[in-house]
Amino acid sequence: MAITASMVAELRAKTDAPMMECKKALTEAEGNMEKAEELLRVKLGSKAGKAASRVTAEGVVANFIDGTTGALVEVNCETDFVSKNDLFLAFCNQVAELVAKHNPADVAALSALPLSMESFGPTVEDVRAGLIGKIGENMSIRRFKRYSEGGQLAAYLHGVRIGVVVEYVGDETAAKDVAMHIAAMKPVSLSSAEVPAELVARERSVATAKADEDRKIAEAAGKPVQSDEIVAKRIEGGVQKYLKEVSLFNQSFVKNDKQTVEQMLKAADTTVKGFTLYVVGEGIEKKADDFAAEVAAQVAAAKGA
């Protein structure tokens, strides 16, 4: 598979790794972006993960809470400009309210709910299609999460790009602080035990490959090589460190790094039962324009004219 400049640029944006290292990793991974990112993490350690959370897709995260019922939604668009459009923002807020009040099973069911806006309707899908024509840019409802189990709810929006809903029992201020913490630190689970198995396996794989790489470097340099037992402890230590970093209760609280989130909640006599974190465009790959190819095509067309 040919490795294009745009692919190298995309991997560099994700990892902050040098361009040549990105190209080498993509070549070794035969163009597989995820595999190339993993190879860089093995070779360069934490340097390759610094910008891994950057995303390029645009849109809005909106929420609606009414007592113990609430919703968090993500609606995508093509450009940052449209994500600030008042009509688009109003549509997103209406969608969040509809999710909370009507409990649709999925995006298709949500799209069929009644909604009228700017003379468009009578359904959410009709309004969406109408706004596409009016604004001139594609948009889509990507995902939503609804809460209605009777727990208290707290929400935090960081602009329109990051949204959090926390389900809790106890102090409202503490819950809102946790919601803000989640937006900043982006945990993947409440506790270490709840971190998805595939994430743990991937982290262990990276740690093992990094240990193998270090062993090869030491051997090549004629330096002492660590025993298998020490290497195994290093790998497990790295995995345990990762689990603490990505689980909410084990993270250092952003407002007081002398205590964990779990300790802060205990002091406030508050229990967090669950949370949802949406980051606009997370996991969406946005096509990178190959400007060099575009210019070359235009020049070729001009010569042929």
C-alpha cells in the first residue's frame, strides 16, 4: 500500500512523532493507522501518545436534564463554523430534550420523533434535511445517552465540544466538580476493575513490545539485560499505572491533587453511580485533503485546456 503525505501528516497529528518515524511506522504497518500508532508508542514511549486525543470531526455535544431524567447527545457537522450556527445549536438542544422526554431506542427512532423548526417538519429527520438545505452543510445525529433510573444528575459542558453527565447520590457541588474533572481527565471507567478488557490487553501488548525493544537495545550496546522476572514486573507495573490513570476513582482530583476523586467523594458523602463523556468527533476519521495532489491535478487540467 502506498503511504501518502496525508497519511503521514495524520499520524504525526495524532502522535507528535517525527515525520520520518511516522512514515516508517506506516510502512511497517502497511498503512494501518492504528497499528502504526501502536508501533510508535512501542518505539517512542509516552511521546507518541501526547496528542492521541486530538480529533478533527466537527459538531456539538448538548444536554438536557429535568429532575432525574436527562440526556447527552452528539450531533456532527462538517465545519467548526456551522457548529457555532444558532439554528444548528437550537436543533441540537431540541434533540437532547426529545431524547430525555421520549426515550427513543436508537438514532432511527429519534429521527422519526415529531419536531417542527424554521418551517421544517413534522419529524426530526425532516428538520435535519431542511437545515442541511438552509445552512448548506451536511449534519448527522451520531449518538445519545439517556438517564431515567431515578438517580440525581449533574452535567458539565466545556464549550460545545465536550459534554459530561454524571449519575450520583449525595452532594450536587461534588457531583458537578466530578463532571468537570471527567471533561478534563477523560477517564474510561469508574474503577480499575471496569476498564474494558481490550484496552488492558492493548496496554499490556504495548508494554511487552517496549520491554522487548529495550532488551534489544541493551544487547546491541553490550549492556546488562534485565531478568525475565524483572521485565515481567515492569510490564505489570506499567499496566497497573495505566489502570490508575484511566479510572475515575483512582485519578488525582483536578481541584486538589493531594487526594483522589474517590477520597474527595467520600469526604463529601457522595456516590457516583456512572457517567457519560462525549468528545465531539472522537473516533471519527475525517478525510485529509491532499492539497499537493489537488494542485497537480489543476495544473494538469490547465495544461490540457
